[in-house]
Amino acid sequence: MNIFTVILVVIGAIFMIVAAIYAISRKDLLVATIATSIISLVLSVFFFILQAPDVALTEATIGVALTTIIFVVTIRNTKRHEEEEE
Amino acid sequence: MKRIITILLLGVTGYFVADAVFSIPFGVDKLNIAKEYLLNSPEELKVANTVTAVVVNFRGFDTLGEVTVLFLAATGLGSILFRRRKYHTGLNPQREAPQASRIVQVGGKLLFPLILLLGAYVFIHGHLTPGGGFQGGVIIATGYLLLLVSFRKFAVKHSSLTWVEAVAGVTFAGIGLTGLVFGKDFLENFLPTGVLNSLLSGGIVGIIYVAVGFKVASELTGILDTMLSIKVEVDEENEEN
Amino acid sequence: MTEELMQQILKISFYGASLALILIGLYGVLTKKNLIKILLSMAIAESGLNLLFVAIGYIMNGTAPIFSTAVLDENNQLLETVTMVDPIPQALVLTAIVIGLGVTAVGLALVIRLYKHHNTINIDEIRNLKW
Amino acid sequence: MVADPILYVALPLLTAFLLPIIGKINKELIRIVPGLLFAFLVYNSIALFSKVSATHTPIIVEIAGWAPPIGINLVYSSFTGFIATIISVLALLVWAYSYKFKKLEFDNSLKYFVLLMLVTAGSIGVILTGDLFNQFVFLEIVALSSYPLVAFYRGRNGAEASFKYLLVGGFASLSILLGIVLIYSQLGTLNMADIAAHIDEMPRNIKIVSFTLLFLGFAIEAEMFPLNGWAPDTYSQAPGPIGAVFAGMTAKAGIYALIRMIYTIFDFSGAFEILLIMGVITLVVSEGIALRQENLKRMLAYSSLGQMGLLMIAFGINTKTAVIAGMLILFNHAVIKSLLFLSSSFLVYNSKDKLIKDAYGMGKKLPLTAILFGIGAFAIVGLPPFSGFWGKLYLLMASADANLLGLIALILAVSVIEIVYYFRVVNGVYFKKSKTEIEVHKPRWNASLAMIILAAAIIVVGIYPNIIYDYLVNAADTLLDKASYISHVLPNLASN
Amino acid sequence: MSNIIIILAIFGWAILTYIAFRLNKTLGNIFVGLIAVALPVYYFTYVPEDYSFQVMGLTLQFGFTSFSSLFAILVVILGALTLLYSIPYMNKKDRLGWFYLNFLFSIGGMLGILMSKDFVSLFIFWEIMTWSSYLIVIFSGKKVNKVGVKYMVYSAIGAYAMLMAIVLINKWSGTTNISHFFETFADYSNGAKILSSLLLLTAFAVKSALMPLHVWAPNAYTNSPMSYTSLFSGALSKMGIYGMALVAIMLYTNTGMKFFGEALAWLGAITAVLATFWAVFQTDIRKLLAYSSIGQLGYIAVGLGIGTELGVMAALFLALLHGLFKGILFMAAGAIEYRTGKTDFSELRGLIWKMPVTFFSALVAIIALAGMPPLSGLISKWLIYEALLSSEHYFLIILIFLSSTAAFLYCFHFLYGVFLGQREDDIEDVKEAPALMLVPMVLMSFGLLALGTFPGLIFKHISSSMSYLGFNDVTWEMSVLTNEWGNKIYLTHLNTMFMVVFAVFFVIITLVARKKTRRVGTKDIANAGEPILAEDNYHFSQDFYKPFWRVISPVMKYRIETFYNSFANGIGEFFQFFRRVYTGNGQTYALYVVIFLTILFIVGATLI
């Protein structure tokens, strides 16, 4: 494991946390869903770095694609925006 | 106020969990049972991908459960979302929604067989390379997703889905039970294991993973189809309870 | 950069990121009023957990637990230099991801039905059953 | 015919996968085939359980040909077999009861029976498995089949209840998985016996954290206060027979996981006290809240939670008498509460809100159902000669042996509360005039038969408890003997 | 074996009777009649035999003792007679099968209690008796929650106190055997002694309606059919006395435990006084009798409480007697209710000529109750007074005396209000009760007469049970009372004298007063030209003892029942408030999970 990977991991970790906070705090659910899917993407890369190609593949297909799709479909069927909290 | 309490509570729990987690050494050899797996996977089962060996054979029971979870999700989804389907046919407003753009349609048509091929490759080579039934199945499902998104009129034939689903599931459980017939354990390998790193190695592992692939693909396609064909406006039928 | 330092940084990044994801996810579940957001948060927390599990199975400079021809000698024996990472967490995480998908799908289906029933997806307003 | 513990799980899954195809042959088959399956499971239980009771050695089933701890294994002992038997018999009865319980279309009946089979298989899987992660998977199967079952009817608030369950259940699965991760990180194994044998090698802080997380997760499934907010909702919104399933099967799976963890896997003595205290709180709070319920099913649900509290108390005392009491209460709760749920759903069959006052006057209109409900009520408050009495007596004896005088008084005080609200309902059913005209739905003969069998079990065990006493003692011995569990699952461990 | 068989036979017969009634009413009645005859025949002919078996690792032992067979005689006789009485009494009602099922179950339960030689089987039969009697209390379908559930709750409090005592005894003594408990009781620590006897006393006090645990009794007695109430008040409440006597043994044999005896005696005396006062002011026959029952049970408790040989003997004698005379009285009330459909004093009077046999039986019972010669009540009172005197409980004598005097008031009220006076038109064509109802009453009144002259008939049994209770054999003579100063009263002489005086007096009164009476309508009263208003007190049954009421009403308005009710309400309200924990918001539940986890972590980190 070389230094570049380490740097990638650090950046990825920070990016992931930022994306998670962003996903949680955004009122627009579609954007939040996309942010979550980005987390999954980074996660998939992490899995690859952690020598878990199977998991990476699964996360890439399920986490990035499928979960996002069903969230999007649900948002389509309900409301896109979170209501303002009192 | 509630947020502060939540943060406080999560802080306390987080502290304890973090305390535990960070005392786990990272990146050192902690293998125990896994050693046996790494030893037996190539030696006994002739399965190159140890993860596959674990998923399908050593812990195949988990995988059976996992497949069941997906099956349950599909069934449950149908149960939760669809009632009285016969009243709904032809009333789906989404079907009247504008078609996707031509580019998407053509691209979808072009890509679909390729995606199918990729998926099939992934699960057929599950015991050799990264990937397997789940990944391949999901890839195939995304292929169908592509079609579902591009063509409003496209509908998955539910009866064929049911058949694929059932046959794949029965294959998995049936192979497991066949082991019992041969006087072995449930899910124990009863086929010749072949040569490591060849396509026909691994005995029942490959077969099961293919079955899992079909199962996952059909379940997920079913889930996607169900989700995508929900009517937006359904007045709540107050059926008898 | 020494091996130990790298190890430490990686540890902090992986463990920290996964814990952070779990806690952020839980925070979202506990404070967000929107049902979809709650499920989203739960998915995030699950992702964090999966990362943690795989990270625990990692061994420095290990390879993926696949006995491909690249790591085998001519007698199909594992090369001396190769250490493989733990396959079990990977298999389990595989299972966990699929289960997570199933739960999310069912949850979202429930959200759609709740929306039809109550015309809202604010958890505070869906309180027909209480006491 | 063959009997194998693996068939408990494999066959229902196989049948569940097959059922959609079977339905294409003949539509009636989707109702019949599950019944055949459950009947086979009962046969399986009887065959295996008599074998286990005769030999006093657990049947260890290796899966995929790998001896534990490498492979997953099932442990069919006097203890697990007892619960599995209860569950399989209950499943058969619930099937008999739900056969054409409501007029459902083909698709819905198919789904109902698939879910019923899988919830049964999941519950039995949780109980039989000897692998921690496998237990988690089965718990998820139980949870995922419960969610759709709760939301099965559209006219009710099932989706709301189901979502609450999903939300809290999500916490449970996260918590259990995190606990498993922590244990695996230290011991590198997932086999319960293996973990139990090496638990003292774990660092203290990780042990505490993983214990706490697993405890939380299983306690949610076992409906411990304050983690059981979802439970009354799900019980009251699910179809009638499913209330019995929840009380008799899924809650049992949860409490089993909890006690297996506390008794076998971990070595914390303080855990028993926590279980005891939480049991007391659960008992008092739930029974107290049931006191003024207006909704019949909700009342039963809270009462069921109270019984779970009693169960926790019994297993929290941690003596042999207490474990026998626990097994007896477990049996009673499964049988009696199922009878109550099954009969009550006919009492309020056509009522929308399932209020207690909707059941008024049913004593005349549905005499059989009403009397069965009455027997259930008498039994659950612990009146002899019904089976509920022996459970209570044994629990009290165990508390007395453990010098818990206050606990005795508390349990008895709560029983008085129980009497108040149950007898209020029974009196109402018989003597009050119904104000609203609700159409009465007579139970079909199969439903009546299922309820009568349960009632007969209550009375027979109540009059002649020796019929199950030996099994209870065996079960208690098996549960308490941690060393023999480990040595049976891992025979090589001692030699290594 | 034969012991437990009889009980199982009764239970089995109960079910058969139920089935018979489902088929045909006559067949059912035949079944009831058969068991009513078979019960005493079987009981008085069979050979007692002990039997024990193992259930759930506990040894259940059965067999009559000399003490319990005393009560068994009462149960068997009263049970058989009430069953006979029930046949005509209940004939017009619905759900007879259900009624007799529970009736026989409660008889079986009582016999089971008396047969039990260990606490667990005692408890089992106790509960069977309780719920079967509960089912009869709510049989009429009236006031099921107010009366029925209240009865069940108080019974449950008592039963659970017993259950707690049982498990503790099992722990301390090692077995649940009753006599073993007595043997090992001396070795208990002081706390254990106090706790176990307190719990057992509570348990039995509830059934015997001792204040302050009597609250359920008046309504429960009133609400159940009269044929059952005779058994309820006559025999079922005696089960409490039976248990109390058992417990009392330990109190006597342990000098350190005297306090309990005193407390019991005082509670009994207070019960006797207050319940008698309440009885005086009742306007309903059944209520009057119910309160009178409670008062009489108070007497018995006094006897048991003072715990001298004489006191216990008095208590046991009175317990038997009370079974008989209260049985008659409730039957008489039932007969009146059966014929007139009325139970309120203001609607009844002058039934003496319409129902002479009923009157005769009731008169005998009343005389026995009031404790006048020539009947056996005199003997029980005599014994109690003597016991109190010889044990120097002077203040209790005053209380008992007060209560006895007040008892005369309600006795008079009952007799006068129901049987004497002038008939209203609407009860003009009332007939005597059916023969099958009269036979039990008459039989029992003859029994009372016999015991009044020859108390020795029963003293044989009493003295053998006294020896079981740990006293020396009581010396007794067939019809002579002796006191400790050596005076002797020959009952035959006394009674003959009394009879003669009474007969002479009766003849004179009849001859002298007969001519002077002038019959007028009941509405024909002198009102000095004032119109009679509804609220005016124009009927003698209204406010029968108003002046007396004025005197004691300040004391009587404090009722323990209000306190209990508000306590129960308080619990209900508390949990009603607590229900709000379940807010209905899924997120709150999730928050509870995290709170619980946090607490668990903190607890785990500090404690485990």
C-alpha cells in the first residue's frame, strides 16, 4: 500500500463524511439521494483498496445503482422536498 | 433541544463504540477460522475465489437466507404496494407519460444485451474472479432497469419472472437437499470439484452461484418493476379489514 | 512515510470514516422528520458499518482472497510472499449489503403507502396508533 | 420418513420458492401445500424431539460438510428443540386457522402463506442456529417477513405500524451487526460455542461494548421496555392470526437470542440482573398500560409485552427453577396468547377499530369463540387448573429461592391488574349489550379446531403438567450447562 | 386414591351435568338431584385414605384430617341441600348447565381445600372455588363489573397473598406440606414467622370477609342466586375460617405471636359490630343477611383470635351453626324472592300465613342467630362469652355484647318486615314455596333444634378437631353446659322450660289479642287530614331504625371502600398518564432505543 493510496483514502474519508453531512442536511431529497450514492461510490473504491473486490462490485451495483434508483422512484411518487421544520 | 439531546446521546454511545473500535488493531493478521477457509477453499473445493467459497459453501446457509431476504423483499414489496391488481391494469398514468428520448432508447437497446452478457459472465465466473451471483444478478437487473426507464411500454412478464425466480430458488435449496440424499450434509458438495481456476471447478459452488444469479436478477427486476409501475394517485381503497 | 504511520493514518481514516458515517446516519434517523430521509440515513449508517467490517478484515499489504494464477506457483501452491486478507468479513458484508437493500426496498414501499394514506411523509404527522 | 433439523429451514424456503409455480397448477394448492409443509414440520419436531429427549444429547447438524466452527451448524437440543416444537405446532395451528380466514384473492393468499412459512422458518432458524451471523440473517428474515405481514391489510394503519417496526428493527440489525463485527474482530470466529469458549480472551472494553450492542439488538426483538414501542402497533394492525405468530414465534425468537447470548455466549453475571430489572420494568409498565386500553388487540398486545417481561424475569433470575419457570411461561405465552389473539379476532372480526366494546354481546352470538377467549383469559391470569398457573407458581418459587420477596409481591400485584382488565373484557363479552350492530362472522370449522386444540393444550397441561415437566427440566439443564453446549458443538476443542 | 377420586368425580359430574342440561332440562335436573343425594351418602360411607402424587416436582397430598372433616360435613350437607333447593329455585332461569357446572365445581373446590394436605393443592382448589363462585356471582348478568370484578380482585388479593406465603413456606420449610409447615414453623426467623402468618391470615381473612377486606362480600352475596348464596355464605366463607384456624394454631403455639391473635380478635369484634350495624339499616333482605353473615364471621374470628381452648371451640361450633342458619335464611329469602319476585322490605309483609313453612324455618334460624334458647345459638354465644371472660378480654365482651344486641334489631326487622304485618294486594295470591325448596330448610331447622338441645352431637367432631389443632381433648357432655366455675346448665331442662313458657305466652296472646284487632288496608293510615307525599315516611319499613341511625351515622359514613376505590383509580390514572410514553411517533421509539443504549453503556461500564 503506497502513499498515494493513503492520501486517497484520507481524502475519500473526508469527502465521504462531508457528503454524508450534506445528504442529511439537504432539504432536496433527490440531491440527498445523489449524495448518498456518491458515498456508496467512494465506499466501493474503499472496498477495492481494502482488497475486497467482491464487496466493491456489490456496493457499486447495489449501493450506487439500485438503492439510488429505488429512492428516486419513491421520491418521484411522493414529494421531492422535505418540509420546512418548525 | 431534541437535536442537542440526540447529539449528546450519540456522543456518549459513540464514545464507547469508538473506544472499542479504535482498540482493534488495523491491518494485522487476526485470522482464525479464516485460515481454514483460505486453506480449504483451493485445496478441497478447488474454488479460486475464497469469498465465493465462503459465501456459497462454507457459509452457504447464510446465502440461502440472504436469497430468501431478497425473495421476501420482492414478495413484501408486492404485498405492500399491490392490491387488487386486476382493477389497475391499463389505468397506470405513468404509461401515458412522455417517452424517454430517442438516444436513450437506442442506447438502451444496444446496451441491454451487453449488460446481460456482462452479468452472466460475472456470475458464471463467480468462483474464479471477483463477483458472482449477487453482482451478476444486480447487473442484469440494471439492464432491465435500463429498458424499463427507456421504454414506457416495456413490461416485464411476471409469469416468466416467477418461473425464473422459482426455478432458481428451488435449484439452490434443492441442491442443498440433494446433499442429504447422497448421505452428506445440507449444501455439502457432492460433485467432482475439478481443477482449480478452471471454469468447471468447485463442484456445486458454480451451479449454486448461477442459480443465485438468476434468483437475484429476477427478484431485483421484480422489485424494480413493482416500484416503477406504481400509480402516483391511488385513492385509498378502504377495503374490508 | 513509514509503514506504521501509514497504518495509523489508514486506521484513523477507515475507522473514523465508518464511525462518522454510522453516527451521522443515526443522527439523521433520530432527527429528520422525512421518512425518506430517515431511510436514507439508515442506509448511510449501514454503509458505515459495512466499511468498518471490511476494514477490520484487512491485512496490510494483503491481496484479495482469490487464488488466481497470479498468486499461485506452478504446483497451485500459494506464493510465499502473498498474504491474503480475511475473506469472512467480505462474505458477510456481501450478505449485509443485500439485506440492507431488502430492508430499504420494503421501507420505501411502506413510505409510498403511507404517503397515499396520509398524504404526508412527515413522521410527526403519522401517529394514528398511539398509547 | 426422514427427520432432520435442517429441514426446518430448508423445506419452508424450498416451498416458499416453489409456491408461485404450484399456484399455477391449481389455485387451491397455495393454501394446501403450506399446510402439508407445517404438518411435516410438526412430524419433524416430534421425531427429533423424542429422539433428543431420549438420548439427552443434542443433535448437531453441520452444514456444507464443515465441522463447526468452520461451517455453520444447527443445534437441536432439548432446549432449542422444545421451542422449535412449540413454534412448528403453532405454525400448523395458525395455518389451519388462517385457511380461508378472510376472502383473499389468489395473489394475496399466495403472499400471505409465503410470508407465514418464511416467518416460521426464520423463527426456527434463529433458535436452531449455532452461528451468530446466521442468527442475524434469520432475524432479518423474521423481520422482513413481519413488515409485509403487519402492513397486509390496507384498511388499517398497518403501514404505519410496519414502518415503526422497520425503524426500530433497523436499529436492532445495526446494533447486532456492530456487535458481531466487534466480536469477530477479536476472536475471528462466529460460531457461538467457539465464541463462548474464548470469550475471556476478549479485551474487557470490547466485550462490554459488543455485549451491550447485541443485548440491545436482541432486546428489541424480544420486546423489552422501552424498546417495544412498535410492538403494540404491529400486534394490533396485523391480521388476526399474525398476532398469534408474533406472540408465539417472533417474540420467542427474540427472547431466545437474548438468553442464548446471556447464558451461553457471554460470561457477565451482571447481565442477568439487567435482564431481571428490565423484565420487571417491562412487566409493570405493560400491564399497567393495558389496564385502560380501549382497543382489544392493543390490550392483548400490551398484555403480551407483560408476559415477555415475565419471561425476562424468569430467565434473569438464573436458577434451575427459574429456567423451568421460564420455559413454562414461554410455553404458556405461546399457547395462551395465541388462543387469545385467534379468538379475539373473531370477536371483533368486522369491527373497524377493534374496540373492546365492539366485542360486547358476542357471548351469545359466538358462544364457542367467547368461551375459548374466556379460557384464555382465565389461563393467562394464572388461575388453576389452567396451564398459566404452573408457570406463575414456578416463577414465584424461583423468586422465593432467590430471596426476591419484593419481586413476588410485584408479580402478584401485576396479576391483580391483569385480572381487572381481562375480566372486564370477559364480562363485557358475555353480559354487556352491544351498542352498535356489527355483523358477526362465525369461525369456520378449521379455525374453531385450531382454537380448540390450543384450549385443550391449556387445560391438559394445566391439569396434568407432568406431561411436559420432564421436557422442561431437560431444557433447563441444557440451557444452564454451558460447558456441555460447547463440548457438543466443538468436540475437538478440549483435545486441542 | 379414594379421596381425590371423589373430587374428580364431582368435577366430572359437573361436566356431565352441563352436557345433560344442554340436552334436556329434566335430564339435567335429574343429574343434579343424583349428585345431591350421592354426595352425603358417599361422604358418610367411604373410608378415608391418604393419597399423594408428584406434579411438577411438587408433592400433592390429599386426605381428610379430623379437623377438615368437620368442615367437610358442613360442605357436604349444605352442598347437597342447596343443590336440591336449586332445582326448583333455578328452574325458570336460562343457562342452567353453566350454573350447575360452576356450582358443582365450587363444591368440589371446597372439598378439595379440605382434603389438601399441602398448600399447593389447597391453593389450586381455592382458586377453582374462587373462580367458580365468581362465575356464579356474575351469573345474573347484572353489575358484572362492579360486583363481579370487585369480588374477583379481592379474592385474587387474598389468593395471591396465600400464593406468596406458599412459595415462601416452600423455601423455608422445604416442602409445601401443611403439617410439616407447622412442625418447622418454630424454627423460622421472626421475620419469616410474621410474614408467613400475616400473608396467610390476609388470604383467609378475605374469604371470610373480615374487615377491612370485606368490601366485596355484601354485593357478591346479593348478586348471586340465593340458592348459591346459602352455600356461599354458609360454607364457602367457612373456608376462610378453616384456613384461619389452621394458621391460628401457629399463633397459639408461639408465645411471641400472641399479637396476631389479639389483632385477629379485635378485627373480628370490629367486624361483628360494624357489619351488624350495617345490617340493621338494610332495606333489602339479601343485603341484610349478607351483612349479618359478615358480622357472624366476625364472631368466629373473635373466637379464633383469643385462641383459648374455649374460644376455638366456640368459633368452630359457631362456624358450623352459622352454615346452617344462614343457609336457611338465604334459602328463605330465596323462597320469598321465588314466589313474590321481591326482596325489598318495603314491598313485603305478612307472608306468615302464605308461607308458613318458610316462616317456621326462618324463625328457627333467626332464633338461633340471635342466640336465644332453646336453640343452638345460645350455646355458641355462651361459649364465646365464657371464652372472653376466662381469657379476660373485657373490652371485647362489650363489643360482642353490643353487636349481639344490635343483631336483635335486624332479626326483628327481618321477621317483622317479611312475615308479619299486613299484606299488600299484589302479594295476596302468593303460594308456599315448592316442596323441594322447603325440605332443605326444614331439615336444617330440625338440625338446629337438635343441636340446641344436644350440642354433644357435634362436639364429638369438634373435640377431635381440637386435638388436631393442638389442644387437649375437650371434655363435653351431650346436653350440658359447664363453665369454669363449675356451674352447670342442663339444656334439656332449660329448653323445655322455655318451650313451655313460650307456648303459654303464645296461647295467651292469641286468646287475648285476637278479638281486638281490626283489619284495615295498608294505605288506611291516620294522617290528620294531611295528604301523604311520596317523601313522607308512611310505611313502617321505611327508615325502620331511623333514631338509631341518627345516633350512629357519624361513625358509619367513613367507609373503607372509598379509600380502596380511590387507590385503584389512582393506579389507573397513573398508568393512564404513563401511557403517553408510547407517543405513537416512530422516531421517539428510536430515540428510546438510543437512550436505552446510552444508559446500558454507562451501566455496563460502571457495573459489569
